Amino acid sequence: MNIAIFSVTEKGRQLSERAAEVLGGEHKVSRYCFHKHTDDNSAVFWNMGSMVGRLFKRSDAFIFVCACGIAVRAVAPLLGTKADDPAVIVMDDSGRFVIPVLSGHIGGANRLAEVLAEALGNTPVITTATDVGGQFSPDSFAVANGLIITDLAAAKEIAAEVLDDEKVGFSTEYRHGGLPDELTEFGVCRTGIYVGTEPDVKPFDVTLRLVPRNIVLGIGCKKGTSAEAIETAVNSALSQAGIDPERVSGVASIDLKAREEGLLRFCERRDMELRTYTADELMAVSGDFDSSDFVRETTGADNVCERSAVLCSGGRLVLHKTAFDGVTVAAAEAPVYLDFERNVL
């Protein structure tokens, strides 16, 4: 996660340092301090709203060490939808409370608050009804397991059913464990969750379809290929294969392309890291791949896109090598295991 921490006072600055130390091991954390109370490891701001606006689109979470009202006024003009807004957390500068204000489930604010509170000795103030009652949350389950929420209205209705102690159905072909008491795989339910990729499968009157984000792209390209050309090739390949672009979770290639500007820019636009492998690593992957003598002479591996997709995903090919104007694209589907006890962060 890209996390921005804002502080206003001297006590807040000190607390922001501690929060950054807690989160910095697993996340990219940047600190922003009011100009009267700053240090060498933070950026300076004079107007919080202006600085938040500059960071809003590229941040996954904001932590404000200040009054709730200040934080709310800073983010309010920028808010969009529940599915897109970043997590927003407020901490008082005395370090007593950690309050998730926005995007508690989908953005992970509730879990982030719990992590901070445990590490800093604060009290997390969680107000989300399902969390307060220790009940199942479809939003949290989806985010923790890398699933795309296709219908927020259905998710809201299912959460309401859980709070009303109504049984919610569950259907999937994927392996899973830890099914909570609120869900059942048996009997007739009005509302329910289907985890899968078939758009026409609706086993319940109100069906929340959750789609795995588990597609890894393998990409090969000529030197100097632009990000736009790669984007066009990928979109065409996915469209022909009937794969939703939102399901893509990673990109892989051969190490010769580790510094390929167009490929790196393509990954940056999709907020994904490029994973690369040596020719020997690719050739060690077992499977039935489209082999090219020319590619092998050039790179040391007889196929870059298919082998890298399978190696990175640990799964199976769902889209074989497809060539578009100097770009080759393949896709593999990573195995899915649904863990109902998995946390968001």
C-alpha cells in the first residue's frame, strides 16, 4: 500500500514517526508535516487540503494525526465511490485512539487501525456494524482474498442480512476453508455469494458475484515497444479470450526486459510490479508451450510470454501466445484458495 501520514503538531509529528516505523516494513510510507513541526524525514506542507489533493489518486491510505474535523475537510472534496476511495484513518496526537473514518472494509482502514493500535498501544475505534459484532463482512472477505466486488448494492444487502441474523448462501467451485456460521452451502437462501467467473451464474435471488483477480500476464516485446502498443496488444488478447481486464493481478517477462521502458510504463499505469525471470528459470517450467527457435536464439528461452505467465502464477495457461505488432501476450490463472479467516492487510 502507498500510505501518506499527515501531522500538524509536534506531538503529532512524533507519533507519525512511530506509525511510519510500524508500517514501513510492508508498505510504502510517506510523511507530511505542517511547516512549524517537521523533520528531515518528512515533506513539509502549508495547506493540508492542497497537499492531500496532490496525493489523493496515488495513495491507498491516509493517516491523519489531528482532529477528525480537519481530516474530513481535507478529503471531503475529493471523495468518489465506496469502491474507489482510499482508506482514511485519524489518530489524536496524544496517541489514545485510532479511528477508521472511511473505507473500513474495501480500503482496509479497519484492519490498518487495528495493526496501528496493537503496535502503538492505542485503542482502535471501530464503528462498522459487522466488525463491532464480530460478524462476517462480504467486503472484507472479498478484499482479503483478492476478489472483485461486482455489485456493491448486493454486498450491502448481504451485510444487512448478516446483521439481521439471516442465513446467507455460498456457492463456489474453488477450494475454501473456515466458512463462517453466517454462510451456508446447503438449503434455500434468498441472498447469497457466488465466487467464480461465469457472469450468468446466479444461484440466489440476490446474488453477489465475486470474481478472482488471479490472472497473470506474460508479455514479450521488441526493444523500444511503447506502453501504448503493449496496452493495445493486451486489451485485444484479453478481449479475444473473454477475460475481464480487472482480473489481471500481475505481469511477468524475461529478465532481458527488466528495464524495457514501455513495459515498465505499462505496469506503472496498472499499478503492478514487473516480475522477471532468467532464461534458465523459464526453460525449467514444465508444460506444453509454443516453441520458437528464433526466440530461443535471441533470448535463451523458446517462449517468453507463456512460460513467464505460468511460472509467475504457479497455475495454468488460459490464454496461449497471441502476437500483436511486435508484442506477444499470454495469460495464466493462479490457483485460488478462499480463506474466510484471512485479514485484509
